[in-house]
Amino acid sequence: MKSAIIVDSTASLPEELKNHPDVYEVTLKITFKDGEEIEDTTDEEVLKYFYNKMVSQETLPITSQPEPVDYYQIMDEIVAKGYDVVYGVFMSSKLSGTFQTARMIMDEYKDRIQVHLVDTKAVSIIIGHEIKELVRLIESGYEPDQILPAMDQMIADSEIFVFVEDLNNLVKGGRAKAASAFLGSMLKIYPVMHFEDDGKVDLYEKIRTEGKIKKSWMKIYEEARAKYGDRLHLGFAHGDAYEKAVEFRDYFLESYPDEDILIQYLTPVLGVHGGKGALGMGFLVDAELK
């Protein structure tokens, strides 16, 4: 059974997956107030330019989901190439209309190809890992009735925690009152956000120092490690804060020197919300077939 995958650009796919012949990507974009558009990307030069420009602006750029024509073009190509199945794997439907648009368009092709839509209820490196696992399952010969429950299990098991260093983006985006943000900045109180089971993002805790965040995250990680064992992998996604991501990675490596810890940028669309300096910790959990 020949299977294709469509994923959105917030997944930060590594090059080996971007270039995989069966993986197709739809791209979101951001638009600054001066009219400049930047496509969502993993290109480090573009990312640095984006983050530096964003912090100099009084108004946050606007994020836009992929155009409907992008889905139609990819679906037409997939059907023309004779695929039997297509999986659409997208960022949390609670954060963007990307999933809903994909479902509306891809459902139109159900008379020509098996269509399976997956709401990851997550973003960034979590989706990237799930695509990696999906490719592995497909190439191992598993069928959709085996793969889809495994994807659901990965989604339920994976977690994301994010701490926001620059509260200005929360203010500009209407997610925090200016006075509260100012007070938080003065006292160095960092809000730590968590992706809930339904894909929404909510406040997890408030912590005064990065050192305490490390200890809190280590405790959470060790609990997950005890639960998932070798199925668990660790990753950090950052808003142009590579040195900070390395610092956190090295902190974990002191206790777990054999852990292969991933570090990735947050793409521009995600950076608009997290801001420069944001750091996310992701629990990347492998599929478990029943």
C-alpha cells in the first residue's frame, strides 16, 4: 500500500524528512505591519532575521495558514502518482485553522484515495518526531488500522512545556496585561506554559529563576522516563535562544549522558507567539503497537 504524508511547516522537519519522496509540506507565513512576508522556515539565516526584526516592532506580525490552493495542488499530485493512502498530520487545531482547512479540502478526495487526518494537539518538534515515527511504521508495512491507534497513543503520551522569557509578545498578542508583564519582568518571574490534552495551551506554573525551571523540568522528565522507558526521547525548541537550549541540554546530560537530545528552532509562526528567548521542552514518545 503506497502512502503519502502531508505536514505543516511548524513541524520543523529535519532535511531527511523534508526530502523524503512521500512527505509533502504546506507552508504557513507571517506578515509584518510594513507588508514584508516571511514564509515559515527552518533556514537559520531567515530565522535570525525574523527574530531580530520582530523584537524591533511595536506590532506583532500576523500569522497566516496555508492557502487552500496549496492543499489542492499537493492532493492532485498525490492522486496522480498513484498513492493509495494519504495521512494529513497538522499542528493543534486549537491553535490554528490549518487542520480544519486541510480536512475540508482533503475530504473532497475520499472517492479517489484513503484520507486520514491527524490532529497532533501539539507543535514543533513533537510533530517532527511523530512524522519520523509515521514514516517508520509505513515503511515497516503496517496498515492504517494499526498506524492510526499508534499515532493516537503517541499524541496522548507526548508533552510540551514552554517558558517565555520576553513577556512583550504576550502583551502585544493580547495574552497578558501590560502591568502584569512589567511586574513579571522586574521580578524575573517566568510563566511556564503546558499543552493540555485537548491541544490548548495553558499556564502550568510561575517560576522565578531559570535554575528552578531546570529542576522542575528534570522532575517531570524523570517521571516520564520511569513511565515510558526507552520509548521516551527529549528535545528542546527555542526562539533564537540556542545557547540557552544548549545550557538546558547540558544540564540534563549531566544526569543522563547517553541521552540523544534534540535542539531545534521554533519556526517564525510559532516564534510570533513564544517570542525571542522562548524555550520549549518536548517529550518525544515512540509509537507503541498493540
